[in-house]
Amino acid sequence: MGAPLPVSPLAPASFPDLPVIQGVRFASAAAGVKYQGRTDVMLAVMDPGTAVAGVFTQSTTRSAPVLDCQAKLGGNADAGAAILVNSGNSNAFTGHYGQSSVAEITTAVADATGLPAGRVFTASTGVIGEPLPHDRILAKIGELNGSLSENALQGAAKAIMTTDTFAKGSSATVGIGGQTVKIAGIAKGSGMIAPDMATMLVYIFTDAKVGQADLQAQLEEICNRTFNCITVDSDTSTSDSLMLCATGASGVDATGNAEFAAGLERVMLDLSHQVVRDGEGATKFVEVQVTGAASDADAKVHGLAIANSPLVKTAIAGEDPNWGRVVMAIGKSGAAADRDLLSIAFGDVRVAEKGWVAPDYKEDLGAAEMKKQEITIKVDLGLGAGKATVWTCDLTHQYISINADYRS
Amino acid sequence: MGAPLPVSPLAPASFPDLPVIQGVRFASAAAGVKYQGRTDVMLAVMDPGTAVAGVFTQSTTRSAPVLDCQAKLGGNADAGAAILVNSGNSNAFTGHYGQSSVAEITTAVADATGLPAGRVFTASTGVIGEPLPHDRILAKIGELNGSLSENALQGAAKAIMTTDTFAKGSSATVGIGGQTVKIAGIAKGSGMIAPDMATMLVYIFTDAKVGQADLQAQLEEICNRTFNCITVDSDTSTSDSLMLCATGASGVDATGNAEFAAGLERVMLDLSHQVVRDGEGATKFVEVQVTGAASDADAKVHGLAIANSPLVKTAIAGEDPNWGRVVMAIGKSGAAADRDLLSIAFGDVRVAEKGWVAPDYKEDLGAAEMKKQEITIKVDLGLGAGKATVWTCDLTHQYISINADYRS
């Protein structure tokens, strides 16, 4: 990479104030894994009693840290837990050497923190296929463990960035029976973002008390409506990891609580949208609302076909209300559609209905809608009650520049 | 569109000399459907006894001409047949008006040629969702019918171009039992090119004698190895049509003949590659060879996942031997793979084997391979005997310019 990328025009104005989550402390350090002059390793250490849930990429070429995390999920929570994440190298497709790197790191973190290695989770993000220089990380574990702080979540969010142009955080505070629980999370992700699996690196913490099995089920369900409904470029990382840690330090049992679920979904939706807003080269944030499909699953297939279409995404980049390309994407999706029942709108401008251009549609109305920074594409199939919403960004010259003009 | 696009650097040196196919005559004209100062309509008229086979897009939003062609396939060959194609407007998603346009055009061609309307096939290619100004085409049918010539296939190839930067033709001459049959075909296509269906507009003619059912079966089988194995941008047209017309004028029965099948496959492969070579913005021609898969179907899924990956395609554009992105694409494809059995080569340079970087791989070897204009990516899954080859091009700034910077 050459000069730093400019911050996405879709970035939030600033990093949010995140509440302290009792029972978890953070630290970050500059290990020089690949990047120089910035932090690239974060450590989170959680108190005994913390339940850890996670969803991970389903890629058949997933990374050594992902395989290790999956093997450890559901383990005994009594001892507490730790998460160590590095940026700059994904430790993916690194064979047995990659597994050794994970073992060395988790053992060193266990030694430093007094946790069993079976409760130390890791993740690595960055270039695929290069051996991880894990010695550089090992050299920083003492420093990390010595500087843990309840107030260092923003620093952790910065340390895990790769082509991200801004750090991503979100939080919610939820009242349960007169008491309060807090949720705070961070994410990284900008390119190689596609749904159908967990997406990129996301860490969410809460002081609520929820058992591991319930926490895991809740995480998977909400993931299907949030992170599994975003796409930047249809390419799926080998490292995608989303972990949710409930320390229970509030003493408030949130198992099965609807307010807690809603708060968690707000945080996950916010973080997933921030990933789209930092999509490589993105200049437009696009919501695709599909209704009237034969099923919810069909609606999601149509939504993703639209959101992944290079021709739809370049039309949006060019502010071209080229709704014919939306028709094309629906047609190729493989899900049920009837041309003569199909309606399409850009924002509140109805562009097509019943298999043809809408009678009152004028090109300048569509063009005005496309000039906005946030664009909504509404598709009604006219077939049933199935619906889904997915989110994406446009496809611009900058995406090509980031991925072709620079050597990664 | 602004100024004409530069001719693709991957274009053949010149349009090939195509043999006369006895029993079919061609004409083209400038009807001004959308483009000015160029031809935009072609007519082909075939003698009685011509068998017509076709494969078409499976899009659920396919165009009115495609629906009309599909209804007419397999009809009585005794009367001969005609094909009329216009560029500049796809007559897709134009509702009942679109069907009326097809009826008016096929009736007018039938009247002029003396053929029944049920033997007049049409296709339209260009912008989706705008009513076809069919009166402009009707006004040219007399001129077209009056200027039919056995030698006008190249002119027909030019008339059906849209964002194509060169006209596409191919031919084969096949000996059968001491006699000779000829095959000649044309194609158009540059963007909105994805397999899984017939691809874009392709018309192939032969003077061999083959019954319609045999011709149709042969066309579908070869299409699965040629046009259904190419992709430019993963987007699938609403108008894709591939038609094969056997006039029988040579008197030579080619039914079930292996030489004829091989000749036809050469022509179809050549035309499909020419479409990739004219991929919007293409600077590299890429062959993806997948072997060792659990099945041929799995091999094709892996091949297309690689060929459709924006990150693989931008790496190729940037001449970056970023084989980690090939690993990523295999991992997300959904087909069976075992990371630790996987081998990858760029040309003759082995970059990865058995789940890790190849021991003798050096970055400069891979980089030299990527500087070539024609690149081969070889993937061996190590699982079974399944294999497939697919073809694509790179993803460049010019693709974005063609589809975003200009208004279509």
C-alpha cells in the first residue's frame, strides 16, 4: 500500500463514546507484524464466568485461528477468557506452520494471563498465504497484559484495522427489571466482505448474564439479519469472526430478554452498516428492500443478487437511475420472479411497475434520487409475503485502485 | 456513451475470412434504433429444410424476443426460416408493448420474405426497459430483404454490436466421408456476460444436414463447455440467445458425426473466447483450469468462483500474483475443498501446494507470469477426477468507466 487511504465519505462524524463493560479489559500494541508506525495487536481479557459465543466463516480454506476458535467454543466459562487479534497477516493458508503459530500465541497469552490455553481465542487479518511472524507478537504479550484497561476499547478497534479508513464501534444500554446492562462492540472490515457467513472481525462485549448456549443461539439468529445481510464485493474472507462475550458482571440475567435482544441487534446492525460505509472505494450507502417475494429466503437471494451486481453498483457510482440493471439482477438471481408483477422504486420514486416503466416515471426524478449519498432500492415481487433487507455500497474507481493499482 | 471505446488489446488481428454457407443469406442496415452513423439491424434468411436449434437465457425477466423464440423452436423446417436482430434496445422489461413490437416485426419479415411468421426469429440487444421504436425497424425490412447476400455475414456481425469493440466471427470446414460441410458463426457480447445460461447473441450457420432434435441436443451439450464457461462480470443478460441453423444445402448428413461435433465446438469455443477478449475494460485473457475436484460440477463451481471474484480480477489487472485471493475464492465457492490438499499454479509457476506456499516459490516468478497478456490459473483440489476450464478477463478502471462514468 502507498499513502494512507482517505477516510470514507460515508464514515460517522466520530468514534462513539463506548460505555465500560464490567469484567473485560483491553490493551493494544505496535508489534510490527506488517504495518509500521501504528498499533496492530489487541488483547481483551475477561473475568471468570464470561460466556463466549461466536460465528465464523464457513470458507473451506479458513484460517488457522478460525479453526482453533471453533474448536474452543462452548468450553468451560469458569476460568474467564481472552481474545488476541493481530492485523497485517491473516495466518490463512499457512499449513501446519499456521497452526503452530496459533499454539505459540495462545500458550504465551495463557502463561501471561493465568488462563488455560483452551480459553484463549485468536484472530488474524491481512494478507493470505504468508507465514505469520508470530515472534513479533510474542514479544508484545507482556506489554499488552501489563497495560490492560477497562477504557481501552477504542484503541483495540484501531489496532485491528487493515484497509479500513475509520475505526468502528457501537453500544447500547438496556434496562431489565429496573437494572441496567451494557453492550459495546467493535468491528473491522472494508474489502473481501460478503454475507452468507459471519463477516470480518467483530467483537461485542456485555456485562449481562447469559448462558453460553443461549448466547450462541441469539448471536446466530441476529447475525442472519445483520452481518449476513451486507456485502461490499461478494468476496468472502478466510478469517471472518464475530464473537460475543457476556461477562455477567452486572449480575442481571438477560437470558431470553426481548430488550436485551433488541439492544444487541441495534449494536450488530450499526457495526455491520459501518463496515459497508467503509467498503473499499464506497461513495454511496445502499439499502435494498425486497418485499412480496415467495419466501424470506427468496427475498434475500434477490436482494443479494442486486447488491452484488457489478452493473448495478457501477450505475449507482455513476448516479445513473439505470433500473433495467435491477431487473437484470432479479432475473439472474435464481429465485422466483414474475416479470409482469414486478415493481421497483428508487427511494420514493416508483420507476417500474407490472413489468414495464411506471407511467408517471420521469428520468430526472430517478436521477435526482441517485445523487443522494444514501440510496434505497425497493423491489416488490408481487408474489407473496417474503421480505428481506440487505445493504451494500457502490463500485468505484477507488475499489480498483485499492485492489489493483497498489501491491497488497 | 461518449467517444467510441478503444479496440480491446485482446482483439484478434482482423475479422476472419468466413466461408459461404449455402442456403443462408444476410443483410444489414442502419435503422437508427439508438445509434447513429452505423448499422444496427441484421437479417438472415434461410432456405426451406433448415433446422434451427437455440439456447436462451434462463433469466426470469427475459426479453420479449427471447420468449417468442423459445415458443417457436422445433417448428416445421419445410418453410425455411429467418432471423432479425437489432442492437441499441433490448426490448426487455417492456411488458405487453414489447410483445406487440415482436409481433409487428415478425409479421413484417414474414410478409417480405414469404415465410410464415412462426419461422421468423428475432433478438434485440441494448438498453433494458425502454420501449423498442419498432417503426424504425419496420421501415428497413424492405431494404434488408432486397439486399440479401451469401457474402454479408461480416456486415451482420457488425450490425449486432453494442459495447463490443470488435466484430466476432469464426468458422470451421469439416470432411465427412469424402465430402465437406462448412460452419460459420458470429457473436456479440462485452458486458453483462455470465455463464449458466446461453450467453449474449450468437448465430451459427452450417450447410450440414442435421435433424432439429439432434441439432438442439448437440448445441446444448457443447454450450455447457463453451459459452456456459465464460464470464466477464457475473451479470447475466435478459436477452442471451445462441442459435444454430443447419441448412442441409451440402446434402451431407452430419447427424452424430464426431468430426462435425468437433468442428462446431471449435467455432463455439472461438466465439466464446472472443466475447471474453472483448470483455468491458479487459486487458488480460484468463484461463482457469480446475482439476482434481470431487466432480466436474464442483470443478466448474470452483472455476467460476475464481473467475467471478472481483479481488482475483483486480489482482490480475494489477499484475499482482496474489494467490491468496485464489485460495479465498475456492474457500467461498461452496464446492468441496480440503485446504491441505490444494495446489495452485500461475502458468508453469507452482505457487502453492498442500495448504501452504510452495517451497521453491519466489514472488518474482509469479510476478513475471502475471505480466503476460494471457494468464493461466491452475488449481488442483487433490480430491478426485473432476475437471473444468473456464475463461474470464481482468477487472479494470475501464470497466468502471464504461458502466459508471458514461450514462448508458
